[in-house]
Amino acid sequence: MVNFNEYVSPLVERFATKEMIQLWSPQRKFSTWRRCWLALAEAEKELGLDITDEQIAELRAHLDDIDFAKAREYEEKTRHDVMAHILAYGDVAPKAKPVIHLGATSCFVTDNTDLILMRDGLILIRDKIVAVLSKLKNFALKYKDLATLGYTHFQPAQLVTVGKRACLWAQDLVLDFHQIEHILSNITCRGVKGATGTQASFFALFNGDHSKVKKLEELVAKKLGFNSAIPISGQTYTRKIDTQILQALAGIGESVHKFATDIRLLQHLKEVEEPFEKTQVGSSAMPYKRNPMRAERACSLARFVMYLPVYASSTASVQWMERTLDDSAIRRIIIPEGFLATDAILNLYLNIMENPVVYPQVITKHVREELPFMATEVLLMAGVKKGGDRQKLHEIIRRHAQEAGDQIKREGKGNDLLKRLADDPEFPLNSEEIEECLDEKNFVGRAPEQVEEFVQDVLNPILEKYKSA
């Protein structure tokens, strides 16, 4: 039952998907703590410490049956969350209780768990990026030839195609994808480092045997799903890792914000719209409205994601000596919420690209309104080929272009530049010849070919590698 007297994060209640919410749930967090304790006990046993098969079996049998009420009682008494869960774990695994957390400090479970969850969260994010890229690929290929006004400074510029513009959106996400791939290829666990990173407690457990302490860390890292542990740490792994990961999420925020802003502008132009359901209400006051609410929501949440590295870098910069605890509270907020918000904005991206509405006739209308100005150089060259004087023709075109532009702005009339030129006896081209110069395909450059090449060379290798996503 929902308790309407308690605050619930909108990211959980409205935006993030079940998989990401579960990843950052208390159940996943504390069961991962128990998996860390199991991995440590198994490795210590394998290296000769007096830990029995029965104790290991008991630990493994109770990885997920967490008594949260009991753990809360213990935390109220001890004022220490890790100690509370050690005691709760020991209650259900009494024979193994003496060896739980043997040689470890709290950050053994907290830091290793954070890295495990961030790694798994990055995998979910990476796969969702791949899903978005798949939608963008289909959209780009479908509209690779549809000429549209390019905009610089949000002023009409040379023509592009709708598909080419989608490749701009996709390329941003490709850069994010590679950043996440790099992090996943290099991420390590914290390992077993002890209270100040010297491994002194484990060195004592293994009677000063350096090789066994090194082997212990190798075994634990492998059991936790990592190739290695961070080489050097204080009590915690360096918080710069958090910054790097949140910077990757912030990069996704930038990409989504740019895409969603473009959609909002295009919807204003009535060229492209996000999906709008039959019963959807755009405005409580204006029934005709079709507001870009998904894109606006994406921009709003992306703004939150984009600023996360500021908190992370501020935290990393003040970790005194081997550690200080002022990192704990803020990390409990920015790391889970950062992943939930990134998941949410990619969900919105997917939702928009699932069924975007394109209006080719409006797009073509806008092109035809501006194309006469863009075609002036082509018309000039065609006039010269017909025997005209280049300098005289330039002046004729310039004069008519200025008058047509002034008429558009001052009187709100259409662009009649082409008619003006056709009716001018000094201009050597008739209306049919002028029209021949206005084939839109002559003004988009290599845009269609660029789409095909980008899909083939950049998108397809990613999509092929991660088909299941």
C-alpha cells in the first residue's frame, strides 16, 4: 500500500524502470554485502584459514533472506549500519558468525558493493543507449533523402536531410557509449585493503605471508566479477572513480538534452512531433495544444544529471588523507539518483523515437519558402551559361532578393523572388528553366550518403555487438 504521508522520489514513482529501481534497492544492496562477505570467507578458506565447509554453506544459504526489521533494531543500538547487518547475518548463519567480516573494515562491503552496483548500472545504461541507437538508425535511414532546412543560430541555412540530423543525435550517444565501454573495460573493485589501505589485518591473519594476502585480493576480485582490484587505496577507493562515472552519465544528459531541445524546436515549427496519444491532453486551458511534454521532461531531468559531477568532484577533492566520512551521505543520494535519472531520460528518448511524427509537406513548404534565396548562386551560374553578364546578373538577383525579403518581413507576404526573376526581361532564364535549378537534391550535398556511411561504419558494429539489447 502507498503511504501518502511519506515522500517518495519521483524517479522511483514516475520515471525510472523496474530494473534500475531494483538495482538500487535495499534488497540488492544488502544482499550484495552478504555476497562480499561470502567471497571473502571462501577466499580465506581456500588460502588456509580455519573456516569450514559448513560455515560457507550457511553463509551461501542466507544471501537473500534479510530481516530488515532486525537489522534496523541493531542499527538503532549500534549506530552503525555495517555492524547491524553483520549481526543480522549472524543471526541466520550462527555457525558462520565468527568468520563474517574477518579482517575487513566497513568499506570492504560498502565500497565493493557500490562498484558492483555502478558496474551493473552502467551495463543497463549501455544497453539502453544501444536500443535508442537502433531507433535512430531506422529513423535516419527512413528519412535520409527528405530535404529540410538546416539551421545555424536557429536561422535558415543550407539544406540538410531529416535523416542526417538524426545522425547528429546518434553520434552524441555513440560518444557516450564508448565512454561507458571504456569505464566497463577498466573498472576494478576495491578489493581487500583493510582500515587504511595497508592490508595490515590480512597480513596478520596470514602470519606475514605477502603472497597469500595478494592472492586473497585476486580471489575476492574474481569472485565479485572483476578482473582485478584497485592497486592502491586508503580506507576507500579514490572518489575520483565516482566522478568519472557520473561524468559519463552527465555526458548522456548532454546528448539527451540536445536531442530533446531539437524536438521541441521542430515541434514548434510543426515539422516533427513527439508521439501524442488519442486521449492525451496538451493543456487544461487550450484544447488545441500538443505540447512536447516528453521532450520537456527529458530536458528537465537531463539538467539534473548534467550537474552531478560537480557534487562528485567536490566530494573527491576533500577526502582527507586515508578517508573522511563527509562523502557518505551525499553519495547515498547522487549515485543512485544519478543512475535512476539517466535511466529515465533514456526511457523518454526511446519513447519519443518509438513513433515520432514527421510532416514532410510542412518540411517541404519551409524549404520552398527559403530555397529561392539559397539557390541564387546556382541561378547566377545558370544565367551566365545562358549568355548573361555575371556582374549584371548578380545585381539583378541582389535587387530582387532584397525586395522580396523586405516584402516578406514588412508585409507578411510569400517569397516571390523566383517570379520576380522570371518576369524580369533582363534575366535570361524563364520560369521552367528557373524551376529546373531548384531540385532539392542539388542542395543537400552528401547528406544521404553520409547517413548510409554512418549507419554502416559506426552504428551497425555497435548494434551487431549488442543484438540482445
